[in-house]
Amino acid sequence: MKLSLTLLLISLAHLAGAATNAVDPLPDAVSNNAVAMLKIHRQFQLFSLMGMGPKKTWNGVTNVAYQLDAGTGKAQTIHPVPGTAGRIAAMAAAAADHIFLFGGYVLYQGGGMAIPDANLYEPANDRWVRLADIPTPVGDAVIGVYRDRYLYLIGGRSNNRLISDVQIYDAEKGKWGTGTAMPGPAVFGHAGAIVGNTIIYVDGAQAGATGSNTRFVASDECWMGKIDHHNPGKIEWTKLPNHPGSAHFRIAGGGSDKDEMIYFAGGSDDPHDYNGIGFDGKPAEPSPVTFAFNLRSGKWETLDDNTPEPTMDHRGLLVTPEGLVIIGGMEKGQQVTGRIEVLSKTPKKQGGSN
């Protein structure tokens, strides 16, 4: 590949009538992988960390990490994430010129467990550094960054329970604190981001009703939180209308301060396990709807209600100036993929707002 990743994204974004395009895939297919983006020397570097491989079994999880280099346009392997085993459902974000990686699940034959691991990656040295453990081990939480300093883990699934906790890591002090808890049901596999001082999260899976045969069911609640300027732990929560589309679980979500938008793509309407089979025993399938919350207007917008080749089982999407980048995931038929998709940020048609 001769073009840089940035140039590739620009060229793909300008292909007439194209709603989605792929650059070279990862060397290996992966889903439920943590993703993050960091600007280094004025170029965007994209990271894919750990996840579930094509086997979709407890021993199919990888600790391999990739960096998509803007100078070559190719994915290169970086130092593996520390630990005796890989993880799924971890949370990653960029802050203070580093990549932060939190939690997730380690799987074993017959089960799995959420872990408290917190790590920092130094791109300049290709080195991982262990940070203070997460107070409550968690996976499948929403992650967001405030003031390039505070990293928020919102909700998620801990060991034997779902949590409504908002756990906040202060990257400057290296300490954990707490925020105002989520007001809705405790959920995991929800999606969202922080833009400015605003948190948006949607859906996820909540515990099934007492006596129900289904352990987890979809939640359709959407929430906005405003972070207090003087106290990063104080959050004022407001319930939002339902978003476009029917997906509720492991939607790819990511925000852009410049756009003042939080974007969402794919996901499934059926909460599912790491193999793509729903907790109700039915195979889950990806949603084709790409949508966003416009912080300027305070409304939902449909960007594309029929996105080609949709995917699910995501931990996030990356917002570049040229488009929305989705790395890996599961395609139709619960097939794990290494595709890297670039979706347009421009609505495909008018009249798609709620």
C-alpha cells in the first residue's frame, strides 16, 4: 500500500455515492476488541487491542495489539497487552498522549471473570505500564475522556453482577475516584462517549425479570450526563428519547469534539455472548443503521438506515476528519472479521431526525 492511512481515508470518503469502504484488513480477524485513536506527530494512529478470534471459543481470545500506522497505511503488531491471557470487552481511550486500557473479561473453560487490570501504552517506546487497579473489576463499560485527564468507566458487567458505578481515573494523579451513578438500569454492552462536558450512552443489556428464562434482555434507555465544571465526579443525568434503529447491544460508538457529535453504527437488537449467539439462544445479527446525537441541536440524526455490510460486537468506533472507522467485529452469520470500514459522517438522505 503506497498511500498513507490518512490519504486512504480521504480518497475513500470522496468516492461518489459510497456509504462504506474498506482499507486493508487486520492480519487476523477479531471482534469485541478495544479500540482507540491518538494523534502522533500530526498524524492519526489507530489501535486495536485484544479481542475474540474467529474460533469464537473461550480459548480463541487474543492479547495481540495492532497499530495502524499513518505513514505506511498498514497495521503493524505492537507489544502484546500484558497478562497471561487475552481479554474481550475491555475499554480503551487516548488521553495525555498515551493509550489507556481498562478491564475486560478473561475467559476460561466454562466461564469467565472481569478483571481490574489498568494499563498505559507508550507508543514512543512500545511499552505497557501497569496502573492502579480499577476499584470494581469491569468489562463492557462505556469509556469517555474529559479534559484530556479524567477517564470515565460508565456501568458495565462485573463478577456476578451488573453495576451502575461511574469509576473515574485521574491520569494526572494516578488515582481512582467515583462519579454520580447511572440513573437507569444497570447495563453492560451499552455504547456512548464523552464530548466536551457531555456524556451520552445508549441501551445495552440489563438483567432479565425475576423468574425469566432469559438471563439478560435489551435495554432501550438513552441518557445524557452533564459533568460539573468544578467537580468531575458530579454528573447531572437526563433521560433522552429513543435513538433511531433497533440495535441495543454492543453498538460501535464514538465522539468528536470538533463535530459536536456522538456517532453510533451497527450492533445488534439481541444481547449476545462472545460467540454471537443471543442469551435467548437465538443467533444475533447486525443492524444496518448508522446514527448520531447532535449536541448542537440536542436531537438524534439518522446518517444511513441501510449501511452496507453492517457489523456488531463492538467496543467503539474512531472518528477521523474523513469518516467513522470501525475495526473488526462480527458480520452477518456471526462471522468474525478483520475488515476496517470507513463510514461517512454525512447523512445519506434528509428527513432522518427524531
